Amino acid sequence: MQEFLTINNLKCGYPGSFMLEDIHMKIEKGSFIGIVGPNGSGKTTLFKGITGEIQVSKGNILLKGTDTFTMSAKQKAQKLAIVTQNTEAPDMTVEDYVLMGRLPYKKHFQLFEKEEDYVLAHKYMTLTRIISHKDKLMCELSGGEQQLAAIARALAQEPELLLLDEPTSHLDISHQVQILNLIQQLNATLHLTVLMIIHDLNLAGEYCDYLIMMHNGKIHTTGSPVQVLNYKHIEDVYNTVVITQENPLSKKPAVFLVSEKTFKKSQND
């Protein structure tokens, strides 16, 4: 497969506070990759380094062979899009919100959207199943619907790389599955490369093809969900006792927590 995103010896973060160091990563086109790790391990800092939101003090990031630091903001927005965990809910319609994804394609002095912009916005609102809400205000939508609108806006940028920062946080299980099923579908049908931060290890194992586990600002381990989500790696990084077993249907790893009470009882039995 084609090498798509390459991160070489990356160092970035907040000088005097938290820094990522020695980050090396090669991502192939069309991959669906999950980034896991405890709070403070560097997941969001890595995203901000990739998007250029924070300064990189060492190394580089190549997108299809081009150093992202040489790209203008407009060029970068045409290549990658990000969906954060807290979706904005501005006082605007869903359609206008999704149309904001077309801003990187506007020419100088262009005040209004073209017909093509509306066609694409409606295409992705249909794909994310929020087209019926297009005339509602964003603030009138539920949390799950707002996330779907945010994904539609990101897709309207027509990116090749979609970055998702905990897209299912604060959502109930039905909306979590709906969002992740959609992302999995986009990855397969659009050949969209997906890099997703996700806290839930069971969801990460079930949906992602490849995982990157981070710990203390460094990459701890990488590989398939089966390779990464074993009890030893999880206990090393999260300092928590777990049991891992195979999902009988998907053959992906499932992680079971063990309470302190249960663990002590098992030790005494």
C-alpha cells in the first residue's frame, strides 16, 4: 500500500511542561488507526503537532511526501480535517455549519458558496444521515447529531486524512456505535485515512485495524488490536488489572476490568 503520512523523530508540546519525544510513525493510505493511552499520555498533543496547532521543535511530518510545515493553512485544510470531542453548537443552521467545510476552496473576494458547494454539503449530510436536520440550528441538535454534523463538515473539506479526537466521548452506546459504524464505512468506501483518538479500549479494538498505544509522551507499542490490547501492555500503561479475551464473533480482543474487591478475593481463594 501507498505510504501516506510519515512522522520522523517528532518532538513537540509545551516547553517547561509536557513534551512528546521520539515519535516515529508511518501510516498507509486507507488505514483506520486508533490512538489509545491514559490521560496525559500525549494523544491530543500529537494531534496538535500534526495539525500545526502547536510548535514542533524537532523532526518533521510528511503528507504524501510533502512537509506539512511548508503548506499554507488553506493547503493543509484541503488535505486533512479534524473533528474534536466537543463540537461547536453555534447559532447557525446545520446546512450553513456544514458549508463551512468548503471555506478552504473559496477564492479571493468570493462571498457566496457555489452550487458545487451545496451539492457536496448535501452529499455528506445525506451520508451522515443529518440531511433531515439541515434547516435546524446546531444548538437544537442532540450531542450525537452535533457530532454527525461535525463529521459532515469535515468531509465537506474533501480531506484525504480525517483526524478524530475522541468522537464518541459523552455519547451513549447507541450513538457511539452509530458514529463508529459511519467512520468505518467512510474508511472503506471513500478509502479515507482515519487517525482517531479513543479512550474506550473495547471500541478501539473492535473498530480499528491498527493501534498506537502511548505512555508518558512516547509510543509504548503499536500493532494490530490483538498485538496491542493484551493484559500485559494494558497493565503496564494504565496500571490497572484487566483480563483480555477474544470476542467470539469478531475475533477482536475484549477487555474486562477487575475491581479491587474482586482481585483481592481471587488472591485469597
